[in-house]
Amino acid sequence: MAISREPYFGLKGKWLTFWITLACATDMTLFGYDQGVFSGVVISKDYLDTHDLNGPENTSTLSIITSIYTIGCFFGAITAFYIGELIGRKKTVLVGTAIMSIGAILQTSSFSVPHMIVARIVTGIGNGINTATAPVWQTETSKTHNRGLLVMLEMGLNIFGFSLSNWVNYGMSFVGGSLGWRLPLALQLAFCIVLFSTIPWLPESPRWLLAHGREAEASKILADLEDKPMDDPYVVAEREEIIYSIEYERQNAINWGDLLRGRTKAGTKTIRRLLLGSGTQAMQQFGGINIMSYYLPTVLIESVKLDDSMARLIAACASVAYLFASLIAAPLVEKLGRRIMMMVSTAIQLFCFLLVTVLLHFAEQPDYAYKVEVSKSSVVWFIIYYMGFGLGMLGIPWLYPTEINSLPMRTKGAAVATMTNWITNFIVVEVTPIGIQRLGWKFYIIWTITNAIFLPVIWLFYPETANRSLEDLDAYYRDNPPLVLHKDRDSVSVRRPQRFIQAQDRDIEEAAENLRRRASVFAQDEREKSLSD
């Protein structure tokens, strides 16, 4: 007798969500590890000797090798843009993971600059695909009340990966030699193994399935995620609401040629939503985070004048403070909302860069009596910067584009946002070593100014998305909200607006009534059939 096997090993409800979150979190942990691991590689003596990169004349080449990874990520996001809607969220992440595995092997085996450049590009392509897709998959399989929590938790684990890479780099610095930088690069493969072990048996996004006409499969997944029967009124109402949003967007859909020309139909606000989503990623990068993520040991050696070992140790300790701040942010994101957390985070970044600029200005004055003391005191503000960034601007720019864009535009919107992240990331990573070398303390003025600009932008233009369903946000934009929205209560309230609650209650009530009617008709048919027999 054949044994019937339930999908997902019989997991439903919270446990099914847990395993999806674990897979997405592993992907983001790999992303964090990947960001941090090269900061130790670029100051490894054996790496520099093997690739003939010693001396200040090779600063530009070093920055290209480091930053070219972000160009790979950019093209990976473009790839996700094309294949994400075609093959689904799960398969897209698996493709990205396979490419990252190849890149990790190439980096670990590198013996020349061209070899490492190719390896960095390949790894970046895989990471770009994954970072454009995993948050969308998580968002589309999460409940309204914990969607932000789960994505922010993933970004907390992203920083766990980043912290882990810093501690691995610090520990391996005592080993030295080729193993000191090749083993940290090889450890990327451990995360890839976890992803290959979990993703294949987990469910696809029900919203993606409904958008591709696979209604029965989507209904089963929606029911399993809620741990309810398929004919439960809540599940039926949720499915119908998603289908309505899909049909509305298709009727008002525009092609990319019209989009680039600004030709959009009324009612969807596609361009505005794309700009808001990608804008969060631009603000994240131009807020200055990857000066720290890719180069903190270099910054501490060049700007603060610390030795190699102390710079690595402080970078590792700073990453732990960064991790704690990111984990604190996870339970707060639904309580405080996206807007407040982005503004608080940006204000802390502004304050820290302002103080770093002032302190390093005095540290570089040849006749200043306390130049050593003020340069070392700037270390505190680098660490506090990390904590401030972790409280908001770390995770929300990855969450916001998956919420603010409509279903048919969600993969495209997330891909555009991720592309924006990587191209702005490239600019920051490319200019940082040269900027530190040529401008000294003046380099940090740039990031003080950018953070000062971002504060009013968030306050004036960014609507709150906390405690709203994805379909609530579609309804919000169908009602033509104001562009400058800081005075509009429904736009800025952290609580779910009452009109959305009432609309959902009506949908559930209608679904329940429809089910009662169907049951009544079915019972009537059965009675008539029994009488005729």
C-alpha cells in the first residue's frame, strides 16, 4: 500500500513559517559573512604578497577588487529581476546559491588579481540574486503582524554573519600564511549547504502562485501557513483579496518602456512606489555603512593609527555591538514603525559622523597636544554608529521595498531596490580607500551631510507600512494619497487604519456567507437527488 506523504514534513502554521525564516535567515547570514570577510583578507600579508598588492601604489587595485563584488551583486539583482517572476522565489534563491558556491570556490583558490576579480564578480552575482529574492519570499509567506519582525530578525542574523566573519578573521590572523585568508573565504560554502538542504522542500510564495494561475496549490499553502482548512473564511477572504489586487494591477499594468518615460496609469502610483523602495537602499548606502563594513580595520589603521591586531580586535568587538543593536530592532519594528526607526537611526548616524569628523580634524593637526587621545576617542563613535545603523537603516531598506510595491511589481521593485543598493554600494566601497588616503578627516564631512539630508526626506515622503497587509498598501495607493504626507494620519500612523480593518472584516463576512450559501445549495441538491432515487 502506498504511503501518502504530507508536504513540508507535515509542518504547518508557526513551524512552517519558522523553517521559511530559517532558510531566508541563512541566506542573509551568508550575505553578512560575505560583506565582512574581505575586510580581513585585504590586510592579510600573505594575500597581499600572493597577489602582488603591497604598497600605496596598489590602493586603487585593492579598492577595485573589493568593490567589483558589488558590481556582480548589481548584475545579480538584474538577473533576479528577469527570472524571479518566471521561475518563482524558491528556485531563484537556489540558482543564486549555486552561483555563490562557485564564487566561493574560486575566491578560495585564487592566486592572481584577475582570478580574484572573476571570483568576486561570480560571488556577487549569486548574492545579488539572493538578496533581491529572499526578503520577497519571506514577506509573501508572513502574517501581517510579524512580517516586519521576521525580516528584521533576518537582518539581525545578517549581522551575526558579519560579526562571525570579523571574529574568524581575527582568529585566523594568528595562524597567518595562506590558510589565514583562504579558510575564511571557504567557510561561505557551509551556509550554501544549509540552503541546499532546506529550500527544496519548503513552500513557494502563494502570492506568486496565484499570479501564475496555480490557485489550488496557492490555496493549500495559504491554509497551511495559517494552519486552517482551505475552506476557512479567513483563508478564502485572503485568497480573494490577493486575486483582486493581482487583477487590478494587471488592468493598470505598464511596460518598462512606459515606466521609464513616466507614462503610468492612474491608481497604482508605480513610479512613486519604486522610488520610495529604492530610495531606502540609496539612503542606506550613502549613510556610510560600508565604510565600516568593508574597511573598518583599514579605517582604524589609516585614520586612527592603530596596529593591525588591535584594529582587527576592535572591528570584531564593534560587530558584536552591531549585532545586539540589530536584534533589539527586530521586536520594535512593528511597535514603533518604519518611519520612526529610520529617522532615529539616521539621526544617530549623523551625530556620530559629525563627532568623528571633528575628532579626526584635531587628530591630524601636527601641533595639537592631544592628537593621540582624540583619534582613539573617535573609535567609540564608530562603534555607536554601528549600533545606530543596526537600529533601523540596516533592516528596513530590505523590508520596505517588498512592502511598498504592488504584487506584480514586487519582484521588479525589490530587484530595482537591490540594484540601487549595489550600485551605490560600489560607489562608497570604491571611493573609501582613496578618500581616506587623499582627504583624511575631510572625507567624513561627506557622510555627515548625506545623513542630514535624509532625515527630512524620510519625514516628508515615506508612508508607514507597519501593521498593514500587503493588500492594504495596494488599497492605500488606489485612494491617491498625498505626495508630502507628514500631516496625513493614515499615512503616518503606526496602527492599522480603521478603514482597512473594516474592509477585511467585510471580506471575511462575505466569504463566510458565500460558504454558507454553497453549503445550503449543496445540501438542497443532495436532498433532491435522494428524493429522485
